Amino acid sequence: MDGTTANGDASPGKPGAGDGNMAQLRALLFGSQMRDYERRLRALDERLGAEVARLDDEQLARGDEVSAFARSELARLSAELRAEREARTAAQEQTADALEALRGDLGARLDALGAALREETGNRDAALLAQAGALRETLDTRLAEVEQRLRADGERLQDEKTGRDELARLFTELSSRLHRAPDLPG
């Protein structure tokens, strides 16, 4: 025969001869099923490839949508940030202008207060000087009056006092009278 045994195995002396027969036998028995499986596998492979391509396209589209959304959000946030920065800059400028105006107003008020204080101080100094002058005049007048009274009192006392010579004579006479006193009755 062709080198196979009754059960269909290859003879032990000829390796590989039974393999070819087995392949033919398989092809006869399972050939149509194998072709059907291969066709189904190719169809499945094609569907799987198409599905993967569709998913790839869908993922790319979603990625593009996410990217577009992210770009639009970034642009919106950037515009908001720019607007907020401009608003803050304008507010800072307004605050700086208000502070400058306030500083100018405060400086003017301080200058006016300083001028008023200097004027008031000058007026008070003048009033004090006038009062001091009036007081000096009053004191000078009273001093002159006191001096005049003292002179008058001095002159009056001078007129009323006994002179030295006269007093010496008086004491001499008193002394002589006292020495003569034993002559007096007793």
C-alpha cells in the first residue's frame, strides 16, 4: 500500500509519510468547515479592523473636540485674565490718582494750617508784647511813684530829723547837766 497501517497511522520506518495522509484526511473531513472558519475569521478580522479604524477615527474626533474645547477654554480664560488684569490696573491707577489728589489736598490743608498757626502765633506774640509793654509802663509808673514817695518821705524825714551837730550839742548839754546834778537838791 502507501505505507500506512490498517488504523491509518504511518509506518514506523518512514517518518512523515503519515503526516501527508493525515492532512489529506483532515482536508476531506474538515475542509469545508475549515474554509468556513477561515472565511468567518477573515470577515471577523475585517470587521474588527473596521471597528478599530472606526474607534480610532472616533477617538481622533473626540481628541480634536477635547483639544478644541481646551483651546476655547484657554482662550476664554486668557481673555478673562486679561480683562481682570486691565481692570486691576485701571483700579490701581484710579487709587493712585485718588491718593495723589488726597496727598495734594492734605498738603494744601497742612500749608493753610501752618499759615494760620504762624499768623495766630504772630498775633499772640504781638498781643503778649503789647501786654508786656503795658505792664512795663505800669511798673515804670508805679516805680516812679514809689521813688517819688520815698524821696518825699526822705525829704520829710530829713526835715524832721535832728541834725548831728544839734544832737551832739544836745548830748553835751545833757552830759554837763548830769555832771552838775549833785548840786541839785535832793
